Amino acid sequence: MITTNNFEIKKTQNLTSSYIENELNLMGIRPLRWAIVNVCEDSYSVSVSYESS
């Protein structure tokens, strides 16, 4: 089943798609698609669709 949730990722000076995908992988999430939906002072809120069991 494909699930979509929001996750908080620590903000970085060097934002790249690889940075976001690596951070998600560290959380055990293999994203099918993702989008930054909010930027806070010290984090990004990322909406992520991924396959869950």
C-alpha cells in the first residue's frame, strides 16, 4: 500500500534533492515522491509518498 505522511528534516545550508532523499533513507523510508511543504527556522516539513507494508 502507498502511504503519504509528513516528516521533519533538519535544515541545511546546502539543500539538494540528494540531501532530502538521504535523510529519508536514514529514517528507513524509500520515497516514491516527496515535496517540501513548509520551511521552519530549523527544519523542513516534507510530504512523502512511500510503499508501506
